[in-house]
Amino acid sequence: MLREEELKTFVEGTTRYFEVAAQQPATIGSPYLLEGETAMHDYTGMINVSGKREGVVYFTAPRAMLTVLLMKMQESDFSHESMRDLVGEVANTISGNARRDFGHDFVISVPSVFAGEKPQIPQSPGARAFVIPIHWRSHSAKLVVSLT
Amino acid sequence: MSSDTPLDRRPVKLLIVDDSNIVRRRIERSQQFDDLQVVGTAANGFEALELARRTDPDLVTMDLTMPQMDGIECITRLVKLKPGLRILVISALADKATAVEAMERGANGFLNKPFSDRQLNEAIAELMY
């Protein structure tokens, strides 16, 4: 079952992503245990985790935040497809970076992306889910880590 | 008339492989070498192999987590197809074992995502010169 101290790698990965990709650090709020469901933003990128641990990691963000993030990355394409691409890439990068601590057997899938629809989040028996709040510029997003 | 650059020196041909359009464009935009020519971009291993046959690249940037054919399998096949090809893995997978496996299959360098322009250019330069 996911322990609170294991969240550190995801918090660091999120911080690193904004610092490097957007050259502007995000503020990370206090992670909290998710009971039930959490509200999704406009776009959600989800990674399925298998191997040593099972569950999902997903990043959900509003379109406005993703648009500014793309601008900071010198992108000029703000289409629906670019938003989908970006949420998937953020989820993939943070999850992949977590292998630094979880190791090679922390197997991640390619991202599944949801936009304007309620994603079906698979529930792994025995998994515990934490929400990591992300504040960047005037926008808020969430990283949800649900692992056995 | 003399020149420091030999007349027959041709650009280094680069193939960019990543399932994210944003990352492919970012690599293409951020590389700062006059003597590097992007000859193609691919979104998965199958596309990469097809493009490698057609464009004969000297250097490939390779993502690992991709649909249909992942980067590790693609590296293995590319090295068989074109021995001597230089491959820079650019991946979010940050564990040591993945980097070691990629190198054993034939990669020559490894850069973790997220990366800065400077990190990208340094990593490319190491394989170009």
C-alpha cells in the first residue's frame, strides 16, 4: 500500500517538471488522502502502473493552465490535440521519473488521455490514493497517485 | 582560398523518435547546430524503422515508452539495420537499469525528461563530435 513518504518522489517529479519544462516552479500543496472521487479538470492524462506496484497515476489540469504551459514551452499550437498530448506527456514524465526511487519493476503504460468526459479510473484492490495539489501561476491542477 | 570547413562535409542527419508531437517539435526547435539536419520524425518504433531505411540518419533521438513498438526494441532493430548509428535516448524512465539496458542494446547516450535546451544540446553535441 502506498505510504505517505513514497509521495516524495512524485512531489519532486512534479516540481522538476514545471521548473525545467516551463522554467517557472510550481507550488505543491499538502498531499491528502483521497476518499471517493476527485473532481477532474478539462484534460486528464493517466498512466497505468503494473509490476512491483499496481494502480494509476494521473495528472488533471484546466485548459487555461495547459495553454500557458504550452506558451512557456515556445509552442504555437494550442489545439485540442496539443492539450491531449501535453497532459499525457506530463503524466508520463512524472511517472517515469518515479522509477528513480521505485526501480525498474515499476512498469508504466503509455498515457491514456481523457477530455471533457469522466475517465474510468481502475481501482486496484488494496490501493491507497493521494491527491497532490499543484499551483502554478494563477492555475491549479492535481496529480493523483493511487498505488498498492 | 582556404576554409576551415571541408567542402565535402555534409550535415549530420537526425531522426527524432517520440510519441509526443510536442516533444518532437521541441527537440527540432531547440537543437542549435548548423550542421545538423532533421531528416524525419517518427511517433513509434515501426515508423522509426521505416524512416531510417528511407533517410539513412547518422543520429537518432529515441523515446522509450511508445505504443506499438517501444524504444528498447526499436534500438535493437536499428542497430542491426544500421551498425554505427548513434542513438541518444531521451526518456522519462529515470532508473539506472533502464539506462544500462538501453546502452547494452546499442544506445550511445541517455538524457532524462524533462530536459532544458542546454542539456539537450550538450547531449547531442557529445554524440555528434
